[in-house]
Amino acid sequence: SGLQGTALREIDLAGNTIREVTIAQANQALQKKSYSFNIYNFHHDVIMLPNGHWVALAETVQNLTDLPGYPGLTGVIGDALIDIGPSGDVAWAWSAFDHLDVNRHLFGLPDWTHGNAIVYTPNDGNLLLSMRNQSWILKIDYENGTGSGNILWRLGNEGDFALLGGDPSQWYYGQHFPAPVTINGPQMTLAVVDDGDLRVLDDKGDVCGAPGTAACYSRATIYKIDESPKTASLDWQFSPGLYTFWGGSINQLANSNVEFDLSE
């Protein structure tokens, strides 16, 4: 949970603090390990790993000059992942600035990546990171804290996977809540809330909501992914007939029903 974005805190059901790490403590630990960046808040998500470590989603800023379309100085906000051990030390850290093109900004700047969910994949010890403002879900080489941090793949439009039997509109856009249903070696079934922001409607690149194009819409979706040939297919979808700009969650239940919600 977040304390105004300035700390991570674990509490018991009586409200007692079990563990807390502040931004200042995290930055001291990053500096101790000679990482080249600081963070200025925690946001959206933190997960507990089987070894008791936290992996937290945080934001870091780089001041960049004269980017295309952004003359002068722009304080670009990008995502960071911080692996924090039980004693508060940083075991591993990652910055989007080291791995992604800052000039790909679907939602404009300064909010470049806008991560909103972390998923640990126990079969290989890696991490999935949902980046809403890239309309991508990344798989990151974490390897239980020994990985390079390289991006193994980018799932979504203009990413690394071919969408079988579908046009660009069948991808998710501005997504939330990636939830693996099954993982079997390189094959994964992944549920995703497709908010539909800036949905690419066709191969010409027409975007929903623009003058003369179709309206945006939101969906619950489940994709089948094969990491070996890097193919994906839309296995299931439900369109409730509304458009929600942000939010939502999804899970497939044991009886195969899908439970999801959207924000208004």
C-alpha cells in the first residue's frame, strides 16, 4: 500500500506496522548500490515475492532538452522497479530510461510510461510490467534478482508479437490489470482490461475518437501468448458497450467464468 506515495508500509489486521520503507531510505539504498537514478514516489503497485522481498513500482525523472516536439527543458517521468529486501536494502533496480525510447510517447509528455501493474512469473522468475502510456505489457529479465533488466518482449501494438487473425484494433490500449490465467512453459493465457484509449482501428493508423473515426470502447480480454514464435491471439473478449478512460480489473475464475470491473 502507498502512504501518499512517500512510503511503502505493510500492516497487520490490527493496523500495526510490520515493515515500512520511505522514499528517502530507498534512495539511500540505491546510492549505496551505485545506481544512477533516484525515485521521487512509489505508485500503483508493489508485490511480495516468495523470498519476502518487495518489488515496487516507482517514478524517476530525467530533465531532457529539445526533444522532438518539446523545445526547451522537459522533465520526463518514467517508471522504475525497485527490489527491496526485508532489511530495506535494494537488491536489484531498473529504470525505463535505460531500456525504452523516450520519443515514443503515445499520451504525450511528461507522463511517458505510466506503469500500473507488476506481475511475477514464477516459472522463470521474471517480471511483467504493464505500461499504460505505451499500451504495452513488458516482460523484464529479472531472474529472481540476478537478471540483466533487459526487455525480453513487448506485448501490444507495435511490439514484438504478431497478432494472429486480428487487426490492430484487437490489441489492448491504455490497459490495466494483466492477470495470468495459465503459464505452461513459453505459453501463457493472459487476462487484460482493455480500456481502449487511443485504440488504433486499422492498418492505416486511424485512432478512435478522432474526427471522422469510430468512438473508443472498452473490453474485457483474454489473450493466448506463445513466447517462442512470439505470436498472440485474442482468445476471448466481452464489450459491455461503454468506454472507460482508465481503471478496471479482471480475473478468470476456477469455473472458467470471467469476473471484471470497469471504472466510470
